[in-house]
Amino acid sequence: MTALALPLLTSYAIADTTEVDFWVSWSPGNDDAIAAEKAIAEFEKANPDIDIVTQIISYDSLHDKLITAISGGDAPDISWGLSEWFGELNRMGALADLSGYAKKSDEIQALYPSVIDNLSVDGKLMALPNYLGIRALLYHENMLKKAGVEPPRNWDELVSVSQAIYQKTGKYGFGIAGRGVRSPQEILMYFGQNDVEIATRMADGKYRNTWLEDPAMMTKAAEVFAFYKRMHDQKAIPPQSTGWGWEEEDNNFALGQYAMVVNGSWMSGRIEQNPVAMADVKVTAPAAGEKQATFFEIAPLYVLKTHQVEATMKFASYMLSKNVQQAMFPNRSARKDVEGDQVWGKPFTALAPVGISFPPISLGSIPNDMEEALGRVLLRGDSPEEAAKWLAKKVNKSLRRSRQLSDS
């Protein structure tokens, strides 16, 4: 295999020998892990004064280990992570300010502007992207053709198209995750499509949920829960999907048990196990609400405040280079010039400009509260308005607990 061509890197002052501790969550043997290990070997060969010490930690354990290491003064230099941790790590003062490096690095300048915006606080770049988990609408083309329908463009069409699919095929049209980590991500997408913020930054720099003080925003938030209720009551979604996590959502779509889902490009990995059922899968933009928006999962590279920031940034710039990103994440790169293929790349990266993420706050119980609010509508029978009011109070309670609640 041809060695990766090393990119031109910004010159930094490096000590004689530096160890850069790199915590990762890749799965050994996967394509991205193989490409990463090869890239690291190439980097070390070109930079014999820097040793990259990798430690593989599962995502299930990574957050707690990272927080413990930071609190104990033994943080790694750079780590994989989830976007949900961004606000928490920033509030801990654990992240290095990368703004100065961003101005000098061609690799950072090649990133989508929306990525830079979502990883910045007060105009300061506080993290780098590892890869993107942009969500698009995946659909089984054969099911839609059998029902005589096209992919839905808005919420009304999503319900009517799903009903037509059920009538013609006996299978449900759309799938959701009613619980687990993906549930609040999907809810956040619909909030964004209805121009609703879960927490708004106020004049004092802190945040609050404003729905209780703003009747228009409360109405918009309730409309999102009403949309979920409509999908449930009108048989657009399988009734059991109210209890699905991401595993059930992904598995059942890959098996062709329902027709459409909002999901990520990682679903291409299901083709080998389900070649027949996945053969007709196509990708397009999610059905829009008031405006087009989708969940913009940026899996960050967190550069921590250690004594090796200079060497770490040289390595990080290399990992963001076009050749490395093309090898590791051909369909999920945060670079504008790595668009991916026609099915599992470009339809997703084209949605980067309308991607939205959680606000840069310590989320605390908020994701769980969002999941419970949905359950109150779909399982307990609360009205959409009751669920929205309940969630507004819970969000502000969480913000108050973490001393992020604005009184303005």
C-alpha cells in the first residue's frame, strides 16, 4: 500500500523528544483504525522527536476516565470524545484555546465554517473535529416505489408517505429512537427545524430556556411533541419504536423492517451483513419543518491544557490533513474538500450548512429530560403543551444546578 503523503505543516517549536498521549475509541481492525495507525506511523517517521502514545478506551468509559484524569491533573494531550461533552469540558477550563493555531493552519482553514462555529465559544476555537455524524434521510427505494410515493419534503408529507407505505406494504414508513443517546439528538433536530432553541444564550453570557416567558416559543416547542404524537397516533412509526434505542433503530432499518429513518453514513457498514435488504437504500435531506435543519454530530478531538500543546497541535493538524481524512473518514470528514461518494458521502456533507448541535453548556440531565418529555407524550399520554412546559422547567433546573442559568 502506498504511504500517505505528508501534508505541509505549520512550523512549531518542538522540544527534543515529546510524548503525546492520544486517547482514542476506534475499534481495532476497523478501516478507520487501520488508516489511523498507518497515519500515526507515518507521522512519527517524519517527526522522530514526537512519539504518539495511543490508548484505546471505549466510548462507554471514556467520559468518566477523561473527567477523572483532568481532575487529577493527569489529562491526556488529545482525546476523542462526544460533542455532548464540549460544554462540560470547556466550563472545567480543561480545553486549550486553539484560536492562534487556527489562524496559522491551512488544515483548520479547510474545515466547514459551521464546524468551526460549533466548536467555538466567544469567538475562540476550543476543540477540533475528528469526524462528522451528519444525519440525513435514508429510505428503502423499493418500498416507496411500491407505495407510489416520493421521499417526503416536510412533516406533513412524512406522515402521509408513511401511511401510504403501510397501506401498500404492511410495513411502517418511519422509525425513531424513543430512548437512549439518539433520542434527544433526534428531538433537537426537530426543535431546530421549528426554529426552537433548547437553551438560549442571554446578555450575561449564561443560558436559559425561554419557552415559559415566550408564548410563541412555547407553541413551537409543543408543535414538535405534537408532531411525534401525530406520527405515533397515525401509524407513521412502529409503536414499539417508542422503546427503541439506536441499536434497534439501526438494525430494523438494515433488515428492511420499515422504510425510512434519519440516520448517519455509518449505516453503510450494514451493507455487508444485509446485502439484499440494504441494496435499495438511497439518501436525501430530512423532511423539513419550518426550515431545513439536521443534527450535526461533531465527534471532537479535544486538545487538553498540557505542556505539550505545540507538539499536540502539530500532530492534530496532520490528522486533519486531506490525505489522512480521506483515508480515515472518506464519507464523514469535516474538511470541505473530502466530500465522499455519491451515496454515503455527498448527500450527508451537503447538509453541513444546516447542521445544528447542542449549545456549549454542561448538559447535565438535559438529554435525559428530553427523552422523558417525549415518553410523557407517547407513553404516558401528556399533552404536547404539558410536555413542553415540563421540559422547560427541567432544563432551567439543570442549568441552575450547574450555575449556568441566566437571571436576565
